[in-house]
Amino acid sequence: MEKLLSTSVRYLKGIGPKRAKSFNKAGISTIEDLLYYFPRRYEDRTNFLAISKLQAGQHQTIKARVLARGERKSFRRRGFSIVEAAVGDGTGKLFCVWFNQPYLADYFKVGTTLVLYGKTEEYAGRLQMSSPEFEIISGDADESLNIGRIVPVYSLPEGLTQRSMRQCVKSALDEYLPGIGDFLPYDARSRNSFLNLAKSIINIHFPDNLELKKQAYQRLAFEEFFLFQLPLALRKLKKKEKLGIAHKVDGPLAEGFIARLPFKLTAAQERVIAEIKEDMARPQAMQRLLQGDVGSGKTVVATIASLLAVQGGYQAAFMAPTEVLARQHYDKISHQVTRSPGHQDREVKIILLTSGATQKEKDRIYQEIKQGKVDLVIGTHSLLEQGVQFKNLGLVVIDEQHKFGVGQRALLPQKGPNPDVLIMTATPIPRTLAITLYGDLDISVISELPAGRLPVKTLHFSEKDKLPAYNIAKEQLRQGHQAYIVYPVIEESYALDIAGAKKMHAQLAAGEFKEFRLGLIHGRLKQKEQDRVMLKFKERELDALVSTTVLEVGIDIANATCMIVEHSERFGLAQLHQLRGRVGRGLAESFCLLISDAQTQEARARLAAMVKYHDGFQIAEEDLRIRGPGEFFGRRQHGLTELKIANPLTQMQLLKLAREEAAKLVQLDPRLEARPNGLLREKLLQRFPEYDKLMVVG
Ligand code: ADP
Ligand code: MG
């Protein structure tokens, strides 16, 4: 009988409850997880380099015996211990040192054989490795996993050694790999000469040679891309099959609105509106992603799209990721729309639906939506609730789409007869990537900011020298402008950080910012309270706002010209860019003052990028470079966090191939019903449970 890959690692030979626990902590709970826990690097231990051949400045692997060892305290730093070992292999001698790990002294008995990996340096006239990775090679045990082959080196779960880890993986391979089915379609495999699954998994852990390792990577990376592209291909196909709404895009409502705007649309906005109009006029449903930097004016475009739907008698729904944002969109859009004095043929009815509403209010709103008395509904996730049913939903706008899961995003359009969908994001994605990542969407970009905007002056201060930052902020306040002082919130220590923001508010209000009116806002405050504070700030009853990342998305107050970001190393680059987008929204010069004693190289790189770049696309590219695609797209972007070894940036070709193969497959078997595709279907649903509906419903 075939053994199930979904079996818990607990049942694997050599894994007791304790190990199972540390495996779980490392994200490994099933055998499959373990098999897909790929090595961090490899060592070719078929031939070891002779010590006499070591070259300074390079990472190399040697095998040698311990000749002598010692332990001493550092003279320069108290309480700092150094373990030293002299090792030799017959061709020469090498010194190894480890700092502050006194227990190591016990490991290195004279005569012990070690495999050492590290960077060789010349130090005090001799060759030395500092803190090399090491493995003790046993004289008795079977060392065929650890010596005389290309050996995997893993990021170790707590409490495991490389040797025990290799043993666990080996057991899993031996026990579970025979008879494992390959879920990739045979055609796709043979067309591209990919290794089969079993052979790939073996060779990614214990490659017979480097060529096979490469082929294993190729196949497994393809697999990741393929599983990621498949839902997109399915969705695209499904969209094509169904007829949508051909909107009547020429009419007085939208035109009147544009004519009465207090500003002139930018050329980029005009172009994007033309693209949207063309889409909406067609009988197929629009599936468009609208990218634009913070402040580029996406909301106006979305409003115009909504009016295009409304003037033909359809309803529009506008979903935003947070209550604050939904409310702000509501305020702004209703203000802009109803202010239009020349529009007499019909009043556009706009309504706000948030989760804060009482059941009674909700029921009333549901009724109005259902009866078609409401033209535009703006809200949060609350729009997805069962009770929300439209009379005639013709357009769905989803703001800041990366805040919603793929599944959630698909839900709202299901409330209408295949409505047009406009998805907006202020997280710019390099274009090459976007095309493939959003394979099911067409893409529009607002590539310019409204005229007259100055780039936000961005400066970095150390914790110790942050006074000048406060002074800049105070100067702005004295001129009648307003400021934000942002404090990070990290999920794990949520409560703790809120206390920080609170404490800081009290401290600043009594100290540095004594002469000003200081507000405090954070996610723990009741919605009403948040709104009250925001409103006060908007009405200029507050000069500065101490806040957490609730500010991150979309808040739009033009008089706010200064932002201080405390502990800015704790924010991601995209987040910092979003935050900075809260200032520089008017015509006055604005400041973003980053305070940080960034320790890690990554954090320093982020801050440097913020100082250097202002354009969201450049920042996105930089972010992608620093973090890699998986992290870049964040937790919610289901598909991409699954990418462990596939890299869309360096493997564009393979990604394209996966996309083509996915398209071919769904042409042949759109619901993955054919028997040979059974395993694939299972695999896909395991990753994207929400696609069940997509495949079953015709
Ligand atoms: P985004 O949603 O892309 O961050 P918004 O639509 O909120 O940007 O626009 C930012 C601000 O710029 C708003 O106050 C909006 O009214 C204003 N705005 C939008 N388009 C223009 C334009 N063409 N010229 C001047 N101001 C504009
Ligand atoms: Mg916006």
C-alpha cells in the first residue's frame, strides 16, 4: 500500500515527541513537509580539499583530525571565551576558533575527525577559520550519508544536528518515496524532459551528481510555478466562457463628474480611464489591475468607473481593507459626487457599510441594496457577508488588493451577473513580474503623480541624534501644518508595542511637543474612537498624531506635511513607502524622518532605499531584491509564499513555461476531471482550497 505523504513526521523512525515538536516549529509537520524541506546548501565531500591547498578569503570544506585544542578567556573583553583547535590532514595544519561557545571544548577531543566548512583567513601569520561549521565524523557508525558524496546542509530545526537531520530525511525517503505518484501531467513532463517526482526529491536531498541536482531543482521549481499558474489559467478560462455586462459608458453622469473635478486629470489617469471604458463597454467582464503609486489618484479613477456603471442603471461595490479607509473613501467620494451641482437627472445614492453597524442598520442597508435603491456601496469585508445581495451589481472595485486573500477577492464578484472587476494596488510590482503573477488580469498603470507634487524629503536619524528630526517636525507645526509620529506595531508583541505608542504619546505631549495638541490613534481603540481622533486631526483640532500602522493605507490629509517614523528598521520597505505616502499630498514641501539604529544589513538597505528613491516602482524593485519574492508579496499572497526555490526574477523562462503548460492543460481538462489529473487536482486543492468552487461550478 502506498504510504501517505500527509502522515505526521511523528511516525517516522528516529523522531520522538521532542523532535516532532522542533520539526513543527520549523514548519515541518508531515512527511511531505520534510521531503520538501530543501537543503540550504551542499558540500561536495567526494574529494576534500587538502589543507595545503586552502586559499585565504574563500569558503571551503576540509576533513581533518584534531591535533590539539584549548580554551581561553579573551584578554580584551571580559567574559568572552574562545575555543581553539588545531587540526591537520597530513598536508598541513589549520587553526580554528569559536567565540563564546565554551561547551564546544568538550566536543573536540584530540584524534576526533572533523569536517569543517568556513572561510579561511590569514590571521597573525597563520591560516585560520573563525567559527566554521563542523561535523564530527564517527569512526564506527555508517557514514555513507555524511562522507564520500555530495552532502546536503540544512537550516536546522532546534535540537537537531546535520547528521540527525540527514538521517531523518533519509528515513523519509526510504519509507515513503517508493510508489509515490507524480502529479505533474505526463505531457508537460515529457515535453520538457523533467525528472519525475521521486527522482527529483531524492536528488535534491542526496544528489548523485551536480547535474542531477540541477535537474531536480529545475523540476521542483517548475512544479512550484505550475501550481501557482494553474489557478490563474483556470480563472482566466472561466472568465472567458461567461458573458458579462456591456456597460453604456458614454453618458452625462461620468462626464459631468469629470468636468466638475477641482483639478485636471493627469494624462496617465486619462489613459487608464480610456482603458477601463473600453473594457466596460465590452460584453466580457473586465478583469483589470490598476497599479499606481500612493497619491497617484487611483480613487478618482475608481469613482469614475463606478459612475460609468451607475449611469447605465447598475450598482457598484467598492471594497477597502480597513474601516478607516472605507470611511475615508466614502467621505471623499460622496463629497465629490454629490457636490456636482449640474447633475439633475438623478441623485447618486452612496452608502457606507462597515462591520461596526448594528444589525438593525445592516438589515436596513441590505434591504436598500437589494431593492436597488443604492447605487454605490462602499465597505470593508462586511460587503462579503451573506446578507449583502445586490439587485444589479455591475462593477466591483477592490482597493489595496494585497490586503485581501485570493479567495476573498473572488467572492465579491460572485454577488452579481459576472460584473466588471477593477482591482487597485499601491504596491507597485515590476511590470515583467506583474504580467505573470496576475496572469488572469489586464494591467493598467498610473505612471505619474498629479503635477506640482514635490518629492517628500526623506532623512535618516540615529536614535541618539534624533532631536533635529523633532525640530523639523515642530517647525512644520509652527507653520500651521500637521504631523504624524508613527510607532511600529509587531503582531507577536502587540500589547507591548501599543503600550509603547501610548507611553510615547504621553511623553511627547509632556515634553518635546508640549506646546502642541497631540492625538493618539491605534488599532486597539474602538472604531468610534479612532474615527473621532481622525476627524479631529482632519479638522485641525490636533497638530500631531502619534499612531501605529493604522495610518499605513490611504489616509489622505493634505495639510499633514511631516512624518516621523520611530524604530523605522522595524517596518518593511513597502510599508515605509505606504506610510510616507501619507505626507506630500498637498503642494507644500513635506518631510519623512526615519529614526533608527538599524543593526542588520537588510534594515540599513531598506532605509537607504527610502532616502534614495521616491518612486514606488523603484522601491518595489529594491524591496524585491532585498527580500526575495516570497517575502516581498507577503503572507496573504497565497501562491507566492509557496515558492520556496522558484524565483520569478531569475527564472522568468521557467515561469513562462509553467504558464504555457498550465494554459494547455486547462484547455484540455478545465476542471481537472480526467483520471490522470486526479493527483494534481488533489495537490491544487491542498494549496488553494478556495479553488474547489472554481473548478466544480461551471
Ligand atoms: P491614491 O488612491 O492613488 O493613493 P488618491 O486618489 O487618494 O490617490 O489621490 C490623492 C489625492 O490627489 C487626493 O486628494 C485626490 O483628490 C488628488 N488628486 C487625484 N487626481 C488628481 C489630479 N489629477 N490632480 C490633482 N490632484 C489629484
Ligand atoms: Mg487610495
